[in-house]
Amino acid sequence: MWFTNRCLASRALPLLLAAAAFAATPTVEIKVDQAGYLPDAPKVAMVVSKSAAADFTVRNSATNAVVFRGKLGAPADDADSGDRVQSADFSKLTKAGKYYLDVAGVGRSWNFEIAKNVYARAYYLAMRSYYGQRCGTAVDLGPEFPGYKHDACHLEGAYHASSGKSGPHVSKGGWHDAGDYGRYVVNSGITTGTLLWAWEMFRPAMNLHIPESGNGTPDILNEIKWNLDWMLTMQDEDGGVWHKQTSENFCPFIMPEKDSLVSYVIGTGSEPYKNSCATGDLAAVAAIGARVFKPYDAAYAKECLRAARQAFAWLAEHPNVTFQNPRGVATGAYGDRNCADEHLWAAAELWRTTGEKQYEDYFLAHYGEFRPQIRAVGPQSWASVSNLALWTYALGGGKADAASAIQQDSLTAADEIVRRSAANGYRISLTSRDYVWGSNSVAANYGMQLLVANVFRKDPRFVDTALANLHYLLGRNTFSLSFVTQLGENPFRHPHHRPSGADSNVEPWPGLLSGGPNRNKFQDAAMRKLPDGLPPAKSYLDDQEAYSANEVAINWNAPLVFVLAGVLR
């Protein structure tokens, strides 16, 4: 009996050891997209270990059974991270399921999924995060996220002396811009425009479980309207638009309803008090809204078009009134020295909505100087919206010569982005100089640029490279970290985001994209604690105080939503 039990025990020991190995904590040396991969798309993980490994397996997460065996690629040095990277290509595995990678001598990866709808959850969280950013109303994320709520905030507003007016001003609506509680027209411009384009191009009709759900309007538009409504309140009677509605200084890390600082409408401080960049952004976004909302709310669409026309008329009289913070105001400036790109975007969107000659004439007279902005390095941003102007004209079927030139510029840039990304150790589009404040949004905006190019010429390389940037954001990066809160098994957890820092929840508010690595680490005290000489992709800290790397912002989430909408199945 003793002999039999000993034999059984000796036979069981390897099985027990194997089970223990499979149950081990995942290693950050294996980097996967923690959401997962589409069945028909390339599927690559990255391995970074002290000693080069040779083989890998993919195992079923529930049974630990091997479903795929492969060879790791040759080690390649990635200059931006300092990592020696080996690729694990399991593209031939197409069966839906939940899996992990196992690399002998290295460990196992985080779990991931292969499925047609693998990005549905990511889209849901990223888009629903805007509901969590709502200002002027009580917010409750419901039973899925118990305790994630706040009372109505910033219900009263006033004109700041810099606005040219005095007295109270309506303060309902809009999204808190970032980690603070300000609302900024310029940053709302590219955010709202990108989200409206996501609907116009991809029609992501998902229930977001927001108060308006089921009212007959798609939920992405319901949520966008909350912010567009606020933007419309920032337009003066003469058509010009004030820059922002914020307090004079940032409040402490408190919940929004506890912020008792006055929410001021802030202007330039001198005639005409409104500014051209904000006015151009509203004109463009309201023009898109006019055509997008028309099937669901004709009266609202008409209101949007009236506001867009009036704003464009104001721009004709005030083409480049710029903004800087007036004395005594220390909230985000979003200053831009040249508003010509916003003017061009306004003209292009108004032409696409109305077909009217005056708007097309303006566009055709000015678009040529902006064609170089469609480039392989440096995608669109809040301060540079000319790409949106050029693309909407081509997408809207503009005159053949101009539309053809814009399409060719877009394809030339996209081809170069694909080539550069293929040579990158992590197969992403970021260059060394792209690791700036909000670098993750740069990666997402490259993805948006590639998906727009794919409309002009169907090319699976464009889509695959856009997906590669998405993989980076969702975990296939040097930190093996999902840069979206509460998405994946190893998400970042300490955003510079007041509700996340002030509430009693263990985890931050869900669906928020981190700003990401920032090579300019001297922009805040927390980042200055990092060692000198870090490669740019390593210059990151998951710390609430590291605002130059770990803040969240509505304009960073927007291209993420766009790319996710573009790859939903």
C-alpha cells in the first residue's frame, strides 16, 4: 500500500507542478493585448526576457490545454523602450476562446480573448466614460459599477470680467475636460468632431446605459449632444464663441459637487472677447451635428446649422483672434497662435452639410497651404485640425482635383506610417518625438489617420497597423499595462483624475485612457523622480501626481473610441 501510494504521488507531482505553473501570476515580460484579437487579424505578442527564449505555446485559459505552438522571432532591439523584443506570432489561431501565452523560462501572459466582438467591451467603457465626465447633473454608473456616482455639480455660472459681460451665465451641460472640472471649447471641438465622425463613418449602435437610452436616438449621439449643448451656450449673440468655462484656479482633489469655485465664462480680456479658434471649432462641430442629428431631431439639427453659419460669419470679421489666459486665471489655456486651420475645418464641414458655394470657395482658396499637414509624422490634435478639414472635403465628394490630391496625400502618409510601424520593435506608429504629454492619444490618432486612409483605398495593412496601435494601448507595450482603466487584467490604476482620487472606490472610474509615456519628464514634480536617461517609451509613472504622463482627457479618449468603432464586428 505504501509503495502504491508513493508511486501515485510521484506520478501526480509533475501534474501538480504543471498546474501550479499554469496558475502562477502572469509576468509583465510577456506583452499581449489584454482585451484580445480579432479572429481574422494578425495576432502577435511581445516577449522581453533576460535570456532569449525559443518556443511558446498558447493555452486555453479554462483547461490549460495547448491550442497552438510556435517559435519566437529573433530578438530585436527597440530603441524607444530599450527593450530587446521577441515576437510571438499566433495569427493562425482563429478559434474563438480565452487564452494565454506560455513561454518556458519566462512565464505566462495575462489572459486575452479571440472573438469577433472582442473590442465591444473596450468600446463600451471608452465611450461610456463620457457619461462619467458629465457636468451639471447627477451621474451614477449603476449596478455594474456600484459607488461610481456624484451629485449634480457646477449648476451656477457667471461671466468673468475677461468675457466683456457680467452677471450670471447658464452652467448646465458639457464634459469635464480632463482630470479637472473645467470645460474648454477648443478641446471639445476635436473631441466632439472625432466622435461625430465615428458615428458617421462606422455607426456603432451600442446601448451605453445612459439616462437617454431608448429615446430613439443612438446612444453615441445622445452622449455627444450633452457636450454639444454646452458648446452652443458658449456662443455670443454676434456669433463669436468664448474660450472656456472654468474657475480661475484648479480646485483640490474633491468630488465635482464639492467644488464651490465659481464656474466662469472666460474670454480674451479685450475686444472682441471671443476668439477665432473656439469659434471655428464650434462652427465645424455644429455643422457636423446639423447633418448627423437631422434624422433624429430636425429642430435640433436646424439649431446647430444656424449656430454654425453665425460662427462662420463672425470668423470672416475676426479671422485670427487668439487666446491666452487673462490675468488671474490659471486653468488650462489651450492657446493656439493660428486659427486658420479651424477656419478651414468650419468651411469644409459647412460645405459638406449644405453644399453651398461660399463655403466651398473659401475651402478651395485655402486648402493648398494645409496639404503638408497630412503627413506620416504628427497626426491631428486639438491645435491642428486641418486634417479633418481636408478629409471631410474628400469624403464629401468635393471637386475632383482637390479631392484627388487630398486622397493621394493621405495614402502616401499612410503607406509611410505602415512601413515605419513594421520596423518598430512593438510594431507601433509612434516615433521617438511622439512621446509627449498625451502620447497615447498620438498613437490613437495615427490609428484614426490610417482608418480614414482605408476609406480612400482599401488596404488591410492600414487596418492592421491601426490595430497594432490599439494593441499597444491595451497592453502590448513595454509595461505590459492596459492604458485604459478597468480594462484587462493589468490596467493602470492611478490616473490624475479628481473623481478617481476623491471617491472611496478602490479602482478608478472606468474607461479612461492614460496620457502615457512623456519624454519631457520635467513637466511635473512626480515625473522628475524617475531616473535620468530613461528611453522615451519608459518615461511613465502610474501615479496620480504624475499629471504630465497619467492625466486623462476627453480628446485622448475620442480617437480611441474612433478606432474601436472602426474595428467593431
